[in-house]
Amino acid sequence: MTARVALVTGASRGVGKGVATALGAAGWTVYLTGRGPLPDGSPLVAAATKVTEHGGTGVAVECDHRNDDDVQTVFRRIADEQGGRLDLLVNNVWASPPGFGGFDAPFWERPLDDWDSLIGVGLRAHYVASVEAARLMVPRRRGLIANISSFGTRSHLHSVLYGMSKAGLDKMASDMAVELAPHDVRAVSLWPGIVRTEMIVASGLDSIAGFPVADAESPQFVGRVICGLVDDPALPERSGHTFVTAELAREYGIADTNDRTPPSHREAFGGGPLF
């Protein structure tokens, strides 16, 4: 087995699907998780098919990341099918609160069970997947855990719980990196800018939070940056840090699907160092 193996959580659409597609274009075997069922033509099966069409091997796996048993089953399957090999975990899964229609109400007017999705899935599920990934990576002394975080760590964005979850991902990568370092396994957190997901394109919006959609990152762009990180000889020194995807892309010489490099939003969110 020569193809590198990745798991991208929450990969039915959006950033997760784009990351998985970019990994496929680089020849990876990619497991993609999403909630089922998974009939032919379902979004997750279509995303896995796209990975294969781009040159990799896409494997759609039904998983509800609110259920720890489901998550453990995914990792057992990867271990069984790939001889214990897992080179990359991309923590991307996210869930909006039930009945959610937009972050337009202050926290005291929102139901308390917003916590269950924004923290329970947006943070806890990433921790659970990281635990299982580390159990495969540490014995092999190789691997990268990459969290899809957000500028919501630095400045108010969307909601209180949204920012809390993203700040938690950055701290999680930092502290996991300390404990993983003796085993040559790495962890990072990434801040994409505005991303041109299928939903945003279909909405017809020209700008989001003041940023032109025309300048936004494609979902595949995030995956290209992750490919660059995996192969970066300086990854051991980068482990534990948080990075802006657009800034890493410039450093690596990576362009988006439109042959342009999207702008960094660092200054718009207060400037200064990252976590």
C-alpha cells in the first residue's frame, strides 16, 4: 500500500468535500464521513466518487459524530483496511443548531441547547476523532491532525459559541502537539477565509461580512494547502501553531482553482500573531 491515507470528517459538501477532492488529486486514499443513509447519489457518495475521479480513492463512510461508537467504528475500519495506516486526519465536521437560520440573535436569546451542536460537534467531536487518530498514528510515528478553525477565534464572528468552539480547536492543536511531539506526530489548526461553498454560490451573495465572494477561497484550495503542510520539511517546527490558509499558500506557492491566491483576512480581524 503506497497511497497515503486520510480521513476527512464532515465531507459531504463544502470545505470537507473540497479538501477530500484536493487530496484525491494528489493520489491519496480518502475516507469521507457524513451522516447516512448512503444510497447511490447521496451527497457523501457523490463526494467520494469525485475523489476517485480526481485520481485518488474515495471511500464514503456513514458516521454521526455525535456518537462515539460510530467514530470508533470508522477508525476500526480504516485500521482493518489500511493495515493500521492513517497519515492525516482533517477535523472538519460541523453542525448548526436545530432550526438554525442564521447567527442573528445574541446569546441570551438563543436556546441553551445550541451548545450541543456548536460545542458538542464543533469541538468535542474533533477531540474524539483526534484521540482515535492518535492511537493509529503514534505506533507508526507519523501523521498529521489538522483542525479546520476560523478567524472567529480572534474576533467576534457569528456567535459566542461559534467563537468558543474555534478557539478551543486552536488550543487543542497546541496542546496535542506537545504530547504528540515525542512520537513524531503533528497537529495544527487552520483559518480559511471566506470559502465559496456550494451553498454560498447558490445564494447569489456578492459579499459576506464585507468580503467579496469573487475573492473567496474555493473548498479545494484548503485541501491544496493541507497537501503542502503534509510535505513541508518544517512541519515539526510548525506543529502546534495556527495558520491562515491564504498565507501558507503564498509561502508554498499554491494557487487556487482560478490560478489566483486569495487574500488573507488577518488584518480585518485585528492583525497580530495567531495562536
